[in-house]
Amino acid sequence: MRDVVEIGLGKTAQRGYHLDDIAIVPSRRTRDVDDVSTGWQLDAYQFGIPCVGHPSDATMSPASAVRLGQLGGLGVLNVEGLWTRYENPTKVLEELAGLDEEAPATKRLQEVYAEPIRPDLITERVRELRDGGGTVAVRVSPQHTLALAPVILDAGVDILVIQGTIVSAEHVSTTDEPLNLKEFIADLDLPVIVGGCTDYKTALHLMRTGAAGVIVGIGGDEWSTTESVLGIRVPMATAIADAAAARRDYLDETGGRYVHLIADGDIRTSGDIAKALGCGADAVMLGEPLSLCEEAPAGGAWWHSAASHPSLPRGAFETAGEPIGSMERLLFGPADEPDGQLNLFGGLRRAMAKCGYRDLKEFQKVGLVLDR
């Protein structure tokens, strides 16, 4: 039963736990690391590692999305980002990478994102992704899905990601035509990933729309300001475990339809990845960690997709730091620092081996301990 705390007369709150609050408990068995598989599959698409690139322009360009795919992950390009607003956004990205701590970075982000989205560039960017030879995935916000979907679908994507800070299956509006996710997804013949969500009920409702995957979390990290702006903070360990419970119940409800969970938030190290999967996630969405690789289009700067919102930005701009290695080294090592920021999925494989599990599905059953 969930721990409920009375915070005042007539008001209670459920206790939630962050990934930092828990730790993995090894079992009685260990396994050779070479016998461990980090393979993951979404619908008909197979991936070597459970890694999805967070669709921020700081990390995901057509080239870096293709590169992540070549290394076994899933790159996701934001079709509302700079790559669909500018013929060649390289100069804009270089300018952003050169901003210092004293610069009005948020104002400049708002200015460069004020350029209108060009449908012809959506088609061109999807073609570039397709030419890269991997799985083609793009992100669109719920607000712009109905308007941009025809262009996206005509361009020929493999996976559609509908992602906002918070996405529900029942959006109520008296001014605009709301997106009916269930009807929209039912008309498509490709897998759709939706999110983020933060609790059991929302996760279950999103699963009932027919989504192939649900994003758990809001991409929260030290640069996210969603808590300051909206008062929303997500204890990721609890959120993932709740969504996993919803997945189990939906599996029973449908007689075997499995929906994949993608954890997005508070994931910086290989240990964080292992704990997120141990809580029940099938994959993780990496944002800021990928900004540290040499292929990152913003040269080490980092900002969330919501950081450029024209009226209510929710994310600070992190000035560019020095790359710590190539994307391949970031994902697979070797590491020369003991902080878990390099060899992210080598670390995951080692954690799985130390606990005796051979694949990700088994690893979701790993024991956890609350030690804070």
C-alpha cells in the first residue's frame, strides 16, 4: 500500500521516491558480462541498446540521430525545432553554443524559435534520416499534431513520438479542437509513442489509446524549471513503478498487449539507467548526457525543448562545456573517469551481469532497496 502522509488538516500527500533514493540489490547469481543482452524491441523495430535520444536541438540533428541509430539506439528529431525552421541552422547553433553565462540565453532561444516551421523542411529532414539507413522517428507536440501530421506521415516516418511536458488521453478545450489520441492513433499504421506522464492512471489511459510506448517523466534534470514554473516534480522511481503496474494491468485487460515504457528524467549515469530499468522501464530517454558527446550539434550547450516556449519557458540554458568523447565512447566506453558518465551501456551490462540477469525483461525483476 502506498505510503500516504498527512501534510496538514484535511490534506494528504503520497510519498514518492527518486532514483537517487533507491539502489539495486544483487541476487544469488552472477553472470558473465558477455552473456548479457541489452537488446530492445518496439513493435517491429529492434535496437541494440535501450536508448532513445531526447528530441532537443542541442543533441538531435539529422546526423546525430542517424549516428545514434547506427550505435544501436533510437534518435528522435524534433519537427518543431531549428532543423525545420532554418535551411541550415548551423550558424544559429554555433551562436547558441557561444553564449556565455551572462547572456540573456532564454530570450535568444525565444527569438530563434520564433521563425516559422516550414513543411518542406520537415520533408527534407525526414529524407535525410531515411538516407541514413536506420529507423526514422520524429517528435511533435500534442498542440501541433493535427496540423503537422499530414506532412510528417507523407514524408514517411517509422515511429511517431507525440511528446509534451504532460500529455493526457483526455484534453479538454473550449477554444480549440482537442487531439483525440485514441482516434488519431487508430487511423495510423505505424507505432506511436506518447508522453510524458507521471502516474498510474494517466499511464493506463495513454495505453488505452493504442500507443506502442509511453514516456514516463517530464525530462527533469538540474536544468529543468518545470517545478519552479508549474510546481510539478516527478519522483522517477515511483513514477516508473506506477506506470509498470499500469502496464501489467493493461496486459491483463487486453489479453497480452504489451506497451513499452521509456523513462525520461533524472538519468545522468549508467547507474541511473540501471535503476530506471530495474523499476520497470524498457528504455531510457537521454538528453543532457548526449550533449557531452562530440557529435552534439550545439557543441556542448544544452536546453530542453520547452526552454524556448514563447510565453512560459521551462528550462534553463546550460552553456557549452567541453565534449568528453565521441557518442560511441559515451555509450560504450572505454571510460577514464569513475563517475558513470562514460560507457553508459557498458555500465548497464555490468550491472545486469552482477545481478545475474541475461536480458532487459529479466532485469526488470531485480530487487531494490530504499536506503535514504
